[in-house]
Amino acid sequence: MQEVLDEIRSALHTVWNRRWVALAVAWAICILGWLAVAFIPNSYESRARIYVELEDILSEQLDISGDGKQAITKVRQTLISAVNLERVVRDTKLGDKVATDAEMQSAVQNLTETIVVESEQDNLFEITATIGKSSLSDAENAALARDVVQSLIDIFRESNIAGNRGDVADTIAFLDEQLDERKRELEAAEQRRLAFEAQYPDLIGGSGTVTGRLQGMRTEMRGIDADIAAAQSALAAINGQIASTPRSIMTANSGGARGGLMQAQSQLAAMRARGLTDSHPDVQAIQRQISALRDQAASEPAGTGGSPNPAYTSLQSIRAERQANVQALQARKAALQSDISALIAAQADEPAVAAEANRISRDYEVLKDKYDELLKNREEMRLRGQVETERSAFQFEVIDPPTAPRNPAAPNRPLLLLGVLIVGLGAGAGVAFVMGQLNSSFTTADKLERTLDLPVIGTISRSMTRATRQHEKLRLKQFLAGVGGLAGICFLLLVVEIVQVGSVA
């Protein structure tokens, strides 16, 4: 630790012995540094924040809103493109002295490095422009920074409103051209289809359609077979009912065995209605009477007595209707079978024609679907254009308008002035220390002993006369005055900087 202290003390002694060299170097570096700082132009920064509303109820209701975030991202990325920055140069003072393309490219390149567009949120943007041209005054630089930001805001608005409308109009024009072309192709395909159908009516729609028709006919054939079976079953049932139904019925007033049979049957029904069972003696007696009368009625002639049976007549009508239904179903089955045979024969005899039918039908359907899709897109785009004409899809609002800054954003001149002073003093001390190291002298006896590795018997103190001491005091005052002059100049420059910054309009 003692050696370190000795080294520090030795270094300070070395610098102090050459303090005038250090002061001269400090003055030279400070003067040059302050001149360099003075020539650095002030840069003024102008900021603006804009808010863009992405949601639009009408556009969302009509399902034509599109991707608003993607559109804004695209505008933000292209806002500082070369074309837009060239517009900014021409609209501001930056383009006053621009005469050639090379000068314009240089101005655009310099402007690109001074403009920043940042997204604080999804729909909140900040535009920053920093301008510091040495040929302009501070007030002009501040106003120019504001003009650049305002020009960018105007471009942003035009890109989202006028630009979108122009894109919609161009898209509608392109869709109209495509629709006209598809319409001509569709009409030609329709004429080919009509001519083919007139020549081959059985292959309308192509073999795929024929196959579908065959499948439909076979399905219908299976349904007809089921209907015929049901109709024949119903006809057989009605025939059975007719066979068990008499043509005529005997009334209560009719004579003979049949009349007595009807009266006995009526009595039996009345007994059962009263709740008498078959084991009752009266029921058994009437049953025996009915059996005897039935035998007698069977032996009587069929036409004797009675009246036509209305149930028999009704059943005859139903049977006639069901017979007609069976005959109609059988006729439909025969016709359908004939159509199926004709389609199968057409497919087997004309495979090339069937393939041509497939191609014509496929081409027509493809063209028709494409035409319908283009027509739908055109109408949606036209509706979008009308919506955007009446109201913009973007609700644009400038939250913080650009203002002319009063304080420079760069450079930090007070810090640079102090930094130059510190660097100058440090450089002077460093030069003095290096010069001392180059001189082969020793500042302390301990250093001499360590260097030569020999014992030092003693040292002789320096003795000064009164005149010498007064001279040394004068020189110290001059040195301190020199150092104080540097500090005073630095302070004066700081005051000038503060006053100059405060006077910017």
C-alpha cells in the first residue's frame, strides 16, 4: 500500500513539475474542442401522435370490413418509403435547393435517418422527425421539423382514405374486365351445350348426369315395385272381403228362413248386450235356433227376399279403384324400364359422345361458377366503395399535433462543453506525466533505492531565497489564473448556450 501511495505521489510531483506544459496542452485541446462543439448544429425534434379507429360497425355488418390492422401495418411500413419522403422534401424547405436527381436522393437518404414511426399500441402511432441543418437557424430547424411531421400526417391520411378509394375503383374496373371476358366464354360454352343437347337429348348433362339419372330411375323403380306389391296386397284383401260379403241382405220384415234368421240374430245381439254369456240357457236356445234357421236359409233360393247389400256395392267400387292403381303402377314401371334401357344403350353405343357430353357439361359448370364468383366479388367491392365514399373505414384523429420545439434535442452542448474541459485537463496532465516518465530522474529517495537496488545514504533539501519564493508564488498565481481562465471560458460558453436556447422562437 505504501508503494502505491509513493507511486501516486511521484506521478503528481511529475505532473506538477511540468504543469505549464499540461496547462498549454489543456488550453489547446479545450479551444479546439469548444470550436468543434460550436460548429455542431442544433437538432430539433418534433413529435406527433395519431389515433386510428379500426372498428367500423357498418362495414362489419356488411361483412366488407377487411383486415384493418393489416392495412394500417402496411401504411406504417410504407409511410417512410422513398416516394413519400420525396413528397415531404418537395413540400418543405428541404427541397428549396434540390435541383438534380442526385441531390433529391441524398435529401431522401438524410431524411430517412431522421424520421421514426413507432407503434405504441395497435392503433396508436408516434411520428418523430429530428432536423438539424447547419445552413438554417435554430428557429428554422424547429419549424422545419414540425413541417416534416405535418407532411407525414397528411400522407398518412391520404394513404388510408384516398388511397383506399383509388384501390377500390381500380379493383372494380379490373373485375368488370374479367366479368366481360368470362361472360363471352360462358355464352360460347352455353351455345355448344345447347347444340349438343339438340343432337343428343339423351345425354344432356354428360355421362355423369346420365349415371345420376340411371341411379334415380333405379331408385324410382324400386319404389314403384314396392308400391305395386302394396297395391296388389290391398287388392287381394278387398277381394277377400267381397267374397265374404253377400250381394243382398234380408230385412226384419222379410219372410222365410232368412227373415227368421235375422230376427234370431238380433235377439242374440240384444242378449249379449245385456251381459248374458254363452252359458246362459236363453243364449244357448237362441244359438240353436239360429243354427237351424241358417240351414233352412241356405236351402232357400238366393233371390228370394232381401235387398241389395250397400257394403257389397262399396267394396266393388274400392276394388275397381285399386285395380286401376295397380294397372297405372305397372304401366309406369314399364315406361321407366324402357327409359333405363334406352339410357344404358346410349352409354354403351356412344362412349365418345358421352365423354364429349362430360367435357361440355364440366366446362359450362366451371365457367358458370367462376362467373358467379366474380359477379359476387364485384358487387361486394362496389358496395365497399360506396361505403368508403360516404364514410372512411378509418376514424383518423391527431391526438398530439406537431409543434415547433423550443429546446434542441441534440447535441447536449452543456455536457459536451464540460466534457471538453475535463478531457483537456486530463490530456494536459497525461502529456506532462509522459514527459516526466521519459526523463531519467527520480522524484523520491525510495524510488531511487528501489530502482537501483542500492542503499541511499540521504537526501539534500532544496533551499530557496526570498526572491525565488516570491517568483514561485507569482508563477503559481499565473498557473491558477490559467486554469481559472479555462473554467471561466467554459462557464461563459454555458451561459451563452442557455441564453441562445431560450431565445429560439
